[in-house]
Amino acid sequence: MTEPVDAARGSGVRPATPRWLVVVVVVLAAVFVLVLFFVIGRNLPWFDGARPAAQTSAPTASTSATPDTVATATATPTPEPAAAPTGPAAAGVHPWNELRGGECLDPFGTPWDETFTVVDCAAPHATQLISRVSLNADPAAGYPGEAAITAQLNLACTAPTVLDFTVASAYPDVQWQASYPVSEAQWAAGQREYSCFISRSSGEKLTGSVQAPPAG
């Protein structure tokens, strides 16, 4: 009996591939291509530009440093105590403790007057206060006593540093008188000076200054 001949094999034609198999192969190929492009694309430089920039460190708040206001303390200099006035007081009536030495006075009662009238020394005048000197500047010093004070007044009021002998010699009756603290109470109250007055025993007037000119 003759074996049947396979027409397809005998003719040399391959049998047709099933359609479902072709579809599966095509789908797998497409998926492979997509995966391949994705992998390649992630390694390309242009792909990084689409990525969000990764923070390399925690964000730091930026603040503008505002320097603290530095108060510049302007040193207010401590006012120096006013210098004691020097030289004769101006013409006019003055309390005894405002006289500084050199004032010519008219009229004149006694060295113990409470007020004195200062006049121009060029005009005739009754007396001149030639010096007013502190006995002791130490505020803690005790009262030396009236006798101790008067013992030194003769030399103090006729010293060539306070009395101009050349001018005074023109008056044959020139004399000195003085005031000073006569009690401990006055001393404690701050009366620490003695004052030397030059006048004439005859009561006649002086003209010009008999005070010794300042040294130098």
C-alpha cells in the first residue's frame, strides 16, 4: 500500500507560522526596544537636565548681618573749677571778702568795715589794700590764736614784695593797719586771711598806688 505523501513537505514549503505567535514576538520586541531606549536614555547628558536638582545640603537661611549700633560715648569733659579772680576789684562798692589786693579805697573807716568803696588809684584816696593773704590753706588746720597772727603782721604788711618803698617814702606819715580773724569762730567760718591797708596817720590822702609791682 502506498504511503500518503505530505504535500507541504514534498513541495519544500515551510508550514505557515501561527498568527498568535507572530503577535507575541512583535509585542516582546516592542517592549525590549522601549526598555533599551529607556536604559540608554538615562545615561545620556540631556536626560539629566530633566531631573530635579538634588540638594547637597540642608538649605541655609541667608541673613544680612546688620552691625549693632555702637553708641559713641562723647566724653563730656568735667568743667575745671573757675580760677580765682586776681587783680584789684573794679571801681564801686564791694563786700570786704570781694577785695583781692591792690584796690584803692575812699572813704575809709577801719580795716574791719563790712564794705569798701573802690576808686581809681590815680585819684586821691584814703587808703590802699596792698595785700590779702591766706594764713593757712589747710581746712583741717586749727586756729593759731590772735597773738600768733599779730606777731607776724608787721613784717608781712611791710615786706618789699607787697609795699613799694620808693613811692611810700614820699609820705612821712605812712602807716599800715590790718584785719584778720580774731576768734576761733571766725576761723571755723572760713575767715583765714589777713589784709594789709596803707594809709596816712595825718588823715591826708594818698595819690597813686603804693603796692609793690608784681615780680617779673
